[in-house]
Amino acid sequence: MIRHFEEELNELKQRLLTMSKLVEEMINHSIRAVMEQKQDQKQDVIEREEEVNKSQVEIDECIIAIIARQQPAAADLRFLTSAMKINSDLERMGDQAINIAQHSLDRAELVSTEVKGLISRMSEMVKKMVRDSLESFVTRDIRLAQDVLESDDEVDSAKDEISAKLTDRMKGDPATIHRSLDLILISRNLERIGDHATNIAEDVIYMVAGKDIRHHILEGRR
């Protein structure tokens, strides 16, 4: 019975890792779809949404079935409830990737190399947060989860830098307003993906240490 339970948990981990990789690919393709005006990449992201939604439903059903059969307690129950929340965060990341892909960037070739570089760097930071947050979950690595939390500030700073540069450009050249607003919205979508990765890291810390650090509610208790 115990061995079967462990096998179920390992299968659940693998499902979440597979979903995480799918979401990471959606983020990558969505950025390419907009910045390089690749319609095939945009269509690929849209088609993957159905796969992500299907995975979310199947994983939730799997978790509920495990809880019903095994009636876990303590650490195992924290693991399963955290897995369900992580599943939801991954699905929402996929939604943000869809939002990015649906931006029709006006004359993307006119976007400055500097801004393209900033968007690319931000997307790489966010994808790393997604990878590391899931890796910390699978390996129960609190230190890696804390690294994800610290990366959130870097992503926020990148978004602010992009917004500031594009705001200055809009002031100097009104013809760039539409294009610049799209890029600002893309940076906000990336920031929200980072926020979901942060949620996962917080769930990992709760799962492993039994400490709820959401909104830093424990700071006043220390």
C-alpha cells in the first residue's frame, strides 16, 4: 500500500513537470510570435492552451482521487494540497502566455534593439523562475524556492525599466504609442507569470516547512 502511494505521488510530480515544460514552451513561443511576427508560433501557443487546460483537469482529478483513497495526513496532505494550487498557477501562466501571443505588435521591426533585449532577458528570467519553482517542488528544496522569491524583485525591476524607457519614447515620438503600449502590456504579462512562479515557491516552503509565508504574514510573529 505504501509503495503504491509513493508511485502515485511520483506520477503526480511527473505530470506537473510535464505541464511546467509545456507552459515554458508557451512563454517562449509567445514572445517569438510577437517580437518576430511569427504567426505559426502564435497558433502553436493558442493550440497548446487546450492541452494545458486538459492537463489541469486531469491533475486535479488525480489529486482528489489520491486523497479519497489514501486519506493522507500531515506532510503528505500538505504535498497534495500544494500540488493542487501549483496546478492552478501553471494553468494561469498558460493564460498569460496566450495574452502575450495575442498582441499584434505594430511594425515589430521598429522596436529598438535595446528594448528587444530587455524583453528577451525578462522572459528568460521568468522561464527560469518557472523551472526552478517546479524543481524546488519535486526535490523539496527550500533554498531553491527562496531563490525564486528573490528573483521576483529582479523581474519587477525589469518590468519597471521597460515601462520607463517606453514611456520616454512615447513622449518623444507619439507615433510609437500603440507599439510601446503593447510592449508594456507584454512586460506586465511576464511579470504576472513571475508572480505565479513565486506563488509556487511559497507553496513549496509551506509544504516542506509547514510555514505560510504568503504576504509575509509571519514577519510580525518572529
